[in-house]
Amino acid sequence: MIERVNLSAKLALFSDHWNPKVVGELNGQHVKLVKFAGPFTWHHHEAEDEMFLVVRGRFRMEFRDRNVWLDEGELIIVPKGTEHRPVADEEVHVLLFEPATTLNTGNVTNERTAATLDRI
């Protein structure tokens, strides 16, 4: 069945941070929503690029050699193999687009690793 997805309505369904929720799938890719607050884990993805689109708020994507600030309506694509760490000084809402096999913490396994994702 073809359905539209209301991002604001989906984001209202959860309040936890760093725990992506799947809101759609296409061509082996997941469309995910996640809320960030504070710093995440330094990591990289061996085989997957990641796209981060800011729905609400702002955050910085830290790389070992620079930081990139992203505001509402802006996106960044992090190429596979690139070490990165998202950091949000205040809560930010982000849409992720990445292969369904992508683990949120990439090459690192820790308390923030979300091996199984909820679908909302």
C-alpha cells in the first residue's frame, strides 16, 4: 500500500535520543528518523555512505580535520570509510537515508548500538 509519511507526526511518537526509527524503505535503503542530543560515538562505515538531513534544529558533524554545521533543511553525505561524529548542543531531529544493513555505530559496538530498529 502506498502511504504518505508525515515527519512531524512520526517524530512526535518518540523522545529517546540516538535510537533511529525506520519510517520507510526503498531499493534496499532505509529512511530513518532520529533525535540527537549531545555527542555521539566516533565511528565510520566500511561499505556505506550516510545521508543526514536536518528536519528541526541544528548540529555539527565532526570529522578529525574539521567540523561542518548543519541547519534545518540542510543535508550532508558522509562517504563510506570517513570517520565522523554527530554532536548536537540541543535536541535536533534528523532524517537518515542509508542502506538497510547500516549499523548506527558503524565499526564500533557500544551502549548506543541499535542492532534492531523499531518501525513507526
